[in-house]
Amino acid sequence: MNQITTKLNVDNLIMQALREDITSEDITTNAVMRESKPGRADLICKQDGVIAGLDVFTRVFELLDDKVTVEKFFKDGDKVKNGDLLAVVTGDIRVLLSGERTALNYLQRMSGIATYTRNVADLLKGSKTKLLDTRKTTPNMRIFEKYAVKVGGGYNHRYNLSDGILIKDNHIGAAGGVKEAIQMAKEYAPFVRKIEVEVENLEMLKEALEAGADIIMLDNMTPETMKKAVEMVDGRAETECSGNVTKENIKNIIDVGVDYVSSGALTHSAPILDVSLKNLHAV
């Protein structure tokens, strides 16, 4: 995340997270540390994985006190191992204690997503299929979670409802059919917007192609049906596979030939990567 993105979109979310954890004061820290005292702590990795969110981790402490420094020994996207010293944090001990949990929550969550994404992306190596995330993200965590997907080697699907046209089953029902929904989208949307439509069978696919969809999402189809669908499309549109795609079953679609596969599991099912702030002491 660059500096502009951080200031405009990230800082406010981090402050909300800090206010959630400190509604009036950090009563424990204020009880045991009555005055400012410089200190340092080690950021330790406790699991093998892919690290993501080191700058967000740092920003938590900087927003509490711009005098805090974080010396990093890894960068986002690096593989890390259990026992690695990721960084050293130096600053007012009260700030380190008060910001610890929020900073670690971001780092653990983002690193878990990056790790899971890397594992899934590796399974697609050698194929033309690109791995996409979805909007199935934690509320107020989307910018962090989608960034973590990119760090892990995946690609971002649309960021929000304003970002692109994706006609799904309920849109089709509301419009009265596939053809009608695509026609309405073409009449309403700017010409620069691609139109993606979700189809559940080959008949819907035929309608979508005839109506001029730019991207076809093959939803919850068997690998055999998807192969037939890709043959029907024959390059007239881009293709995306979707529906309960996980690390465990993605191998079933590697040879299907779709351009993209989207997986909500990248963000909604990735476990955290265990990291910890240890050895806090005065300096």
C-alpha cells in the first residue's frame, strides 16, 4: 500500500480499530506504567507461511506515537518460518503495550490470507488460469484482505459494487432473464465497463453469449460441464469459474481451460498466521 492509499483509506480504519480496543484508556498499562519509558520488543513468527501487513502493523504504532520505529527484517510477500525475527519495535513502552493487539490482529489476519492464497496459487502453476478473490471479506477489512491476496500471488476481482458489472442470479430474476439483464446493463453502464454475467447451465451460457456478455462466470458447474462451456465460448468472451472453490478441490478445474477462478475461501476461510510481540523490555 502506498503512502497516499494509507492516508486516505487505511489510517481511518486503523483508528477505528484502536478506538474499539481503547474506549477511554488502557487501564492495565496505565496502572503498571505511570510515565513514559523507552523500550523495545521483538516481533516473532511462530508458524511457517507468507508474511503480509508489515506496514499496517507499523502504522498502528505510528498513529499512536510517530516516534515509534519498526526495524523490519522481512518484506510483504516473503516466506517466513517458525522462530524468525520479523522486526524490532522501539518506542514508549505504553504505546507498544496499547497498540500490540490491534497491530498483531492486522498482521496475523493478512499473513494468513497471503499464506492460504500462495498455497492455492501454487496449485494453478503451469495453467493459464488466474486466481481471483471475491467480495466475501470481513466488514471494514476489505482493503487489507484484498491487499493480502495480491501479496500471496492472487488477483483482485471487483473491489465493491461500484467497481464493475456482475449480473448474478437474483439480478437475472429481477430483470426477467439473461438477455434482458445484459441489454439493460449495456443501456445503463458507461461503455468502458465490461459486463460479466453468472450462468448456471449451458442454456443460460448460450443466451449470455448471444446477448454479448464480455465475461461469463460459470457458477457451480461440474468440471465436465465447464469444459463444454469453454468450448461453446470459443474465445468470444472471457471465462471465470466460481462456486465453493477451495485449496482442497481446485485441482479439479486446472485442466478445464477457464481464464479465471474466483475463490471466496481466500478471505473467508484462511486461518491466521501466528505471530507474537515478545521480549518487551526497557532500554
